[in-house]
Amino acid sequence: MQCDRVQELLGAYGDGELSGDERRSMSTHLESCKACGDILADYGRIGRALKRHGRVCAPPVLAARIGAALDQIESELPSAVLQPARRFALAGRVFDMRGFARRAASLAAACFIGALAAWNFVDAAGQSDRMERDVLNAHMRSLLQESPVQVASNDKHNVQPWFAGRTDFAPAVKDLAEDGFPLVGGRLDYVADRRVGVVVYKRGLHMINVFMWPSPSSADSAPRIVTRKGYNLLSWSRSGVSYWAASDLNSEEMRTLSRLL
Amino acid sequence: MAHLDAAHNLAFHLLRERADAQDAVQDAYVRAYRAFAQLQGEDIKPWLLTIVRNVCYRRLQERRRMSNVISLDETLSTRAGAASIEAECTANTPSPEQNAIRASDATVLTQALAALPPAFREVIVLRELEELSYREVADIVGAPIGTVMSRLSRARAELRALMMKLLAQDNNNAM
């Protein structure tokens, strides 16, 4: 491979988006070419600096402004025109959107009630079963809080002992940073009429909530994925433990995580 | 969560103007809200960012229609934006020494990024800041993956070249 071609592909190489053949030719070239290696290192540095300094977050006032604008159009929605069924579906979704928009306005409590109301609609329409709803609710709720965890640490030796005495079952906590799923921490939640331990991992900017509880009577089952409201829910059982993972991460990477847990 | 930060981040980098970016995000959320019923099992984030991007491009087009020359206002607000981002970034850094180094790097970086054409800026923002996959970026900008890959490659090369130029200028000024 010539330097010109290598330099065209350096970014994609760093992003892990090249095919096996291309990746191998790139590695071979980079072993011997300092000029291309230097550029790759620069790209890495620039990428890290961008992540540190480049993100311009929304000012808190914007969430409040958008919330008000959405309230305004809600009152203008031509409800008579809409089919009752569509109106129903829309109502559920509307609450979600408002939940999103208002989070930064510290109206977490209001959002929580809104989300619950929305989910009650959905339930009445028989759109999702109870467990999926509970897990997704818990996931959404965790994202509405200041922090999705009560114990924040990327060290499993801090997180695992925290569960002792707080739940009747200590969830397994794993160190998967090398596999690209760094640990965020743990918290308690309430799912399917029981108190459960939740371990939170991260993939890029995606949060993944992993719920687990003992279910001695259930047989081992392969991971099953469902998509609800743009979120992926993956559930499986292994060695008498039921697992549920919830995230907006894509289903392929969700499955990768389930294999690692 | 909320993707509000992601939406604002994209809008800000495309429009380079705080008030305009906020208006665009609000506009996009209102459109998303009206269109929410059409969303079927897709990821919300790429869907929402597609709407934000479209709104921003319409605004950029309007600006271009209003004037064919680069306005002084835009240059000024870009500078002001860079300075306040710097202030936000340095707010929680640990030591004064590190502050100085990081602040100067951040300024150069922000200036260089702002100098890229919007088509380059958006792929950098979506990939490096929002950490989306090439597939997701391709869906949002409405181009094939191969195009995203080459655009990102040229954007990175240009960003690096601009940063080196700006850093060289800084050094000359210091001497």
C-alpha cells in the first residue's frame, strides 16, 4: 500500500471500520512507516481533545423553553381529526418527548409521573408486557436522574460489596473495560414487584442497565431481543439467574455484552 | 439523556451561533413532536439528529440568501463562542498549569473546527463527539457509507492541517 492510500484510510482504521484485509495491509504499512504512524497518533490526540473540549451542551433554559413550546402545540393538536387509536399512541409518545425535553429543567419528578401515566396508557392498549415495561421504565427513570447509579465506580471491587445487605441477591459485577464496556456503577431498583440490583455499564455514550435476580426454577434461555420506543431490551437466563439489559445501544453490541456477562 | 445535549451540540457546530442554535433545536423538537407517531422502532437519537440537521441546513441556506459575503457578525460570534466554550471547559479542570495548556489547545481546536465547511464539520461532530457508527452518520447526512468515510478522512486531514497552521502562528506570535 502507498502512503497516499494509507492516509486516506487512517481515520477509518482508527475507528475500527475497515474490513479484515484492509486492516491487515494497514497494520503492515504502519509498522514500517513513521510518517503515517505520526498522522494516526495526531488523529487520536485530536479525537480525544474534541471529546474533552468540543461538545457544546444545551443550556438549562433551553429545555424549559422547548417544554413550553411543546405544551403550546399540544393544546393546538387537532384532536377531532385524529383517529382515537392514533391519538392514544400519540399520547404515550408525547409524554416521552416531554420527559426528554424537560429533564434539564430539574422537573425529574414531574417527568416520572408523566412517564408512568404514559406507560399506563400503553399498558391499557396492551402494547407491551409487564416485565418489558418495568425494565424499560426503570431504565428511563435512571436516565432522568442526575446519575443512573448510587455507587459510582469503574472498579468492581467497589461496586460488588456495595450490594451486600442491600439486596437478597448480589448481582455479579464484571470489569469489561477492555472489551469496550467500562463499568459505571450500581444501584437498586424496583422491578416486577421486587427489589433488584442493577449494574450499569457504558458503551461510548450509551448507558446500559443490566438487571439481574435469582429465578431458580427457570431453565437456561438464549438472549431474546425486543425493541420498545427505540430502546433495545435483551433478556436471558443462565444458571438460575434472570438477566435483563436495557439500552439505546444497537442489538449486535447488546448481544456482545450478554456473552461477556 | 434526552439527546437534548446531542441535538444542541450538532446545531451549535453547524450554525456557530448560540441563539440561532437554540432556535433551531426548539424548531427541531417541535417538528419531532409532531412527527413522533411516524417513528417505528428506530433509534430515537439518529432520527432526532436528522431533523436537527435538516433544520440547521435550511437556516444556513437562508443566511446565504440574505448575504453573499461572509458577515462580520459571524466571525465575531464564532470568537465569542470559542471563548465561552473554553471557559466552560476550564471550569472543572484540576490545576492552573493544566488549565493554561488545555485552554490554548481548546482554542486552537475550536477555531480549526469552526473553519471547516459544514459538510466536514458535521461528520466530525457526529463521529468524534456523538460517537455514532459510520452507518448512523450515513443515515443522518443522507449519503452512502463510502462517502461518509472519504468525507471524514478529508475532514480529519484538513482539521489536522488547520491546527498545525494555527499552532505555528501561535508559536511565532509568542516569539
